[in-house]
Amino acid sequence: MILAHTHGHLMPKKYPTPVPFVFGLLLILGGCATTEGPSLVPAAEMRVNERGQIADTGFEAIDLVVACNIMLHGFGTVPEIAQNRGSERIAVEPVANDTRFAVDESTFNDAVLGQLRLRAPRQWIFVATHEGSDSDVVDYYLAGRLQRLMPIEPTAHEVLLYGYQLIDARNSEINWEGSAELKNHTLVPKPLQERL
């Protein structure tokens, strides 16, 4: 309690109630919200098991997070994207599996799409190719490919190379490409008929 000296007596100092001030501040801040700009697409959930692996895939979640961060950084170096003040719509194509291993590609694709949506700047809108329609304008395609890396020394896990390309939808030129290594502890070979 703060005391004020009034006419020789100490009296409690009274302050105006903060309710009108707080209410006014909320009204002002509430009016600052904007409705312009692209609508946000919710990020898909990346389910991770107790071993730190993306559920049903065996891929280490941290490797995928690092790969998506590399992608997003790389996209920002493309002059057309860096200089554009508007939104960019990027369609994420299903990953191509060029390995001899069976991979739950649907779960992998959902995890990639979810991480890109979660971590990307607001003006970059990521959609799965099946979410788009003919009326939607897509500026870029993100194509990914899984390939097996042959380790120099024996390891307890497989290492796959996840290569990706950002392709301009207007002229099919590759604007940026990169790759990341993904460790996997549960890969099993595809059945023979799928490999043929």
C-alpha cells in the first residue's frame, strides 16, 4: 500500500481503477488485426515415437527438421522469391522412392509438408499436389527423391539421401536444389515384385 501525506495525516493514496484503461487497450489492439494476406493452411502433425523417429517410417525426426530448414533457407536465396512481396504457392509433390526399401511414403510426405507449413514465412503457402485444383495458381513445385547412400563403414542404420528440387511452374526450370541425409533404423527391403 502506498501512503500519501495529506494535511499532516498519512492517508492511503487512491489510484483510478485500471479497468477502463485495460478495456480501451484491448479494443485498440483488437482493431489492429488484419485480414489481408494469404489464409494459413494448418500444419500437419508429425507424430514422433519415443525413440525420436517419425512414427511408421523409422526416419529420425531431427533429420527431417534439419532437411526442411535447409530447404526453407535455400528457397529464400532464389531471387524471384526473395524479391517478391506477395505470396508464393508451392505444391509439394509425393516423394519418389528410388531405394530398395519399403517406406511409408504417405506418412513421410505428410511430415515434410507439415514441417514446411510450420516453419515457413507466412507468405509461402505449401500445399500437397492433391489439395490443389485447376483453378489454383501454383508458382513452384517441390519434388523430392529418396536414394540409398552406401556407407564407407558398417553402421547400425541405413542412411538415405533426400534430394529435392524447387521447380518453377511457369517454365519448368530448376530454381534451387539441395539434399540432406536421413538416418533410418527400421527399413526393410521391398518385396521383389515391387522392385521390378
